[in-house]
Amino acid sequence: MKVGDLVRFRYDHGWTGSVKDWGFGLIEEEYDDGTFEVYWPSLAGSVITTRTLGKKAIEVVNEGR
């Protein structure tokens, strides 16, 4: 995974949050600890939301160039 990749949240039954389908997000930044800052434009309706997630929580849908 890298900056610019289109991703989606990988839901598993260990997730305790209320939102299970976050739609598609865009990796905006990669941190040294192996986590990623992901922008989720459809998570809260018309509001752009960001979340810091690890590799196990997201899957690549389409790689950025």
C-alpha cells in the first residue's frame, strides 16, 4: 500500500464501531509505524473524514500511479 491508493475498509467481527461499510477511501499519508491516514469522503455523508488505520483494516481496490 502507498499514498494515492484507493482502498476500502476491511470489516471483521472484531470491529466495534457503528459504521461497517465506509465506502472507498484514499491513502493520503503513510506513517513510519506501518499505519496510513485515509480520507473517507462518504463516511459521514457529505463530510470528509480521516482515519488512521493499519494494513489489516484496509484493502487496496486500485493502486495509485
